[in-house]
Amino acid sequence: MTYRPTVLLFDIDGTLVDAGGMGRVAMEEAFFEVCGRRDVCSFTFAGQTDRIIAEQGLKNAGMDPTPERIQRLLSHYLAQIQAEIDTNNRARLYPGTEALLARLCQYDHLALGLGTGNMEAGAFLKLRAA
């Protein structure tokens, strides 16, 4: 039997990992550090990229989402994710995730990857924590 090459992309939050809310806590802390407010993320993060979350939160804070401000916020966010992991790691793989990925890796015609709104550094922090 001939198999066609297939790419399988996985999201991280809510698909591979339950981060226990660490991402939202870290983002709210980053906004507090940059804007002095934790209440600017009154919207869902589901389906959003980290960059879009930063941009929307800055707008909600009444700040112009310049590339420099977005980068500053996201740098603080990454530091806060690491702080959450170091002090109160709540990240867990969903049951069966490791077995599924191990099984899929056995097939030469499959390529596995991540399709996520997380920044690369944030994605790997969450995956390592879980």
C-alpha cells in the first residue's frame, strides 16, 4: 500500500497541553508591568496569536500598539511564563498525548508539527513544562 505524505499540525493549549491558566496569568502580569493594569484582557485568548493578544490588550489600555511596545510586552510575557513554571507549574499533557505522538512518529509518511498562536519560545516553555 502506498501512502501519501501527510502533515499533522497540533495546537498546544487545549489540544496537547492543559497549562492551567498560566498563559493568561503571565499575560496579565506582563500588561501590569508594561501598562500598570491587569484588566485589559477582557477577551478570550482562544484562536488568537500572542501578538494579536498583545495588540488588543494595548488598545484596551489606551496605548498605541507599536511594534516596540508589542515586543516589550511579549518579552515580559515570556519572563512571566517562566516565573509561573518555576513557582507554580500547572502544565500537564492531556492523557494519551505521549502515546498518540509516539505512535504517529512510527509512520514515515507523516510529518508532525505545531500550528499554534504561541510564540515559538512560549510554545516550547509550555511543552517542556508539561
